[in-house]
Amino acid sequence: MNLEKILNNPSLLVKELENFFSKYDATVLHIQEGVRDNFERFPAPGDGILHFFTIHALFSNKGIFGIEGDYLDEIHPRFSFLYSKLASYLKKKGINTIGPHAQFALAIIPYVDPKGSVKKSLPKYMRKSRGQTIIASKNLIKGSPYYASLIKNYGSFVGIATNNNTIVGPDGGLIAAACKIASTFDKKISLLEFGSGGGSTTLAIARINKLATYIGNDFSREMVTYFKEKVIPKLNSYTIESSIFLGSCFEMPLEDKVDLISVGVYYQAQPSLFEKRGNKLVRCLNPSGVLIAQSGMIEDRFITNILRNTVPQRNQWPWYKQSYCLNKYFRYVSEYILEQEIVLVATNNYKKYCQIRKVFNFRKKN
Ligand SMILES: C[S@@+](CC[C@H](N)C(=O)[O-])C[C@H]1O[C@@H](n2cnc3c(N)ncnc32)[C@H](O)[C@@H]1O
């Protein structure tokens, strides 16, 4: 079944999905459909547009994704298992949702049935991923309308492909958010970044002359080597003091006070990052400091919902912890769609919150 066939007759897909989810004691509640730029594949296949379907499904097995434990180690791998089963189920039916040529994506938003019971959990599926190869800016422009537009608006960046060949950078949402937030400070800002990749966020702020210092980290050896060889010399040319740490976001030393923390690590690491380091991150921020986190694709709000605790208590999964939620650490948490990505913006400073609202909600007068 090719993309055209699905789009012309979506009931074919709906039937397959209902059949698949029934095997996991789940009911499909509703399916949302939409399009966005296909920015995780390079070159972007076809017309560069990705069609997506978000499946909202109600699970009667409360323990399907585990009962307790750390989100990243215990819960997410079971959720990944379900995704891998769905992808192979659909592949057998001729629907391709993964790989370099996919123009079609599915997102699962699971809900727990409060009347359900705890049964067997799914096995864990682990797939290691890290930023690995660099795509030159001129090639990014040629192969992707999305990145061509980002580069036009914010200057030249490299692309990042993972060891699984997914494009994970530059992060359009973080670049846009960081530049807007930097503009609310009178002085140049200090930036702390988790998941620095090819350095696009820091370079974007440096170019608008708003960056004073930078501390970053990435658990990819290849990314840190690239950062040391190519990004730090550029930051030096702007007289920006910088340092980069090789290792996970859970281990990076947090000593200095900064104005902005940017969280660009994989979405699934973010609940655990806030649980383990949320209080420490708040202590790292200056009084008017801000944290930004790119928390999901527009079709997939699952991690964003966890970070915002948007689900009523009775519908909560047994593994859910309040400590995953950004509101436990920050009084003001806002959400924006920037460059087709979901970005959360958090601060404890009311004046800064008002300044941020102004720059984000700015409308041009006719
Ligand atoms: C979404 S990309 C960020 C790209 C970056 N903003 C850029 O513009 O190039 C995520 C990066 O974070 C790294 N990463 C992912 N999870 C991480 C973790 N738990 N700790 C440290 N680095 C992580 C990956 O290796 C990858 O380079």
C-alpha cells in the first residue's frame, strides 16, 4: 500500500491500526492527521513533506510500559518496543514508516484506562543513537527546503546525522527560541547546552552578538571532536569563552551560573534529566534565567505531556512521577511551536516571563 493509496483511502490504515492495537488490549480512540516538513530525513524524499497520523489509544493493561523506575531506562524502551512492532506490522502490509525514503510517520499517544488492571509488561527494545556525521551547510540547503529556510533566517549551520541515519540537527525550535530569549536581555548572555551537536544554537546567538560565554556537552565522541575543531575556533573569533564536555547530560558538571539553559538531548531523556537534575538546574540559573527544551515533534506530544503533567491524576500511568514535570521546578512554563517543533520555555522570574511573552507573542501591525 503506497502513500497515495493510504491518503486516498485512510480507512485502510485505520483498519490495520485497530487490528494492531487490539493485540495489545488497546482501543484506538481517534486519529489526527497532518503534514509538516520532513526534516529528519536527508535528502528529504519526494516533495519534502511528511504526512503524519497521531494515534490516540486507550490501554486497559496499566502495566504495559512497566510499573515503576526511571523513565529512560525502564519505561521508554517498552514504548519503543511497541513502535518497532507497529513499524514491522505495517511494513508487512506495504506501509513504510521508517528508513530514508519514508514520507509518512505515525505517533502513538497512549492513555491508561482507569478501569483497567496491571498485566504483563512489554519487553524492552534498546536502540542506541548518537550524533555521528556532519552534513555540510551547502548540501543541507540543496537537499532540504526546511533547512534551506532555517539557514536563510539564522545563518549557516551544519546538519547532524545519527548512527541510525536520522537527522537530529540543527534544532530549529531551539535556535529560534534561544535567539528570541537572548534579545530580552540587555547584556550578552551565558549559555549552558545539553546535546550541543554541531553547535547551531550557540552560533546563532553569537551571530546576533548576544553571547558572552558557552558551556556545552554531548555524549557523542564524534560531535565533541567536531565541536572542538570547528565550533570553538568560530566562538573564539567572537571572543566568546567556551568549553565542551564529553559525556551524558546526567554527568555533566554543573558549577557556573548561567542566563540560559538549552536542552537539546533526545526527548526520551528529558523526564529523567529533570527528575535527577531539575533542582540543580534551577540553582544554576541567574535570578532572571530561562530554560528552554525542545520536547517533541508537532505530531507527538507524549513527552511534552509528561513534562507538563497535563493528564488528570486518575488517568495517570502507574510509572508517572511528579518529579518529571517542569512545573515542579519552575513557576512559569510556556509552550510554543517554533520552526515546526514543540519548545517549552521555563523561568522563575515574573519580569522575565512577561518579557518573553512579549517577544513570542509579537504580531506585526498591518
Ligand atoms: C537533537 S541533537 C542536537 C543538535 C544540536 N542542537 C545542533 O544544532 O546540532 C541531539 C544531540 O544530543 C546528543 N545527545 C542525545 N542524548 C544525549 C544525552 N543523554 N546526553 C548527552 N548528549 C546527548 C546527541 O549525540 C546529539 O548530538
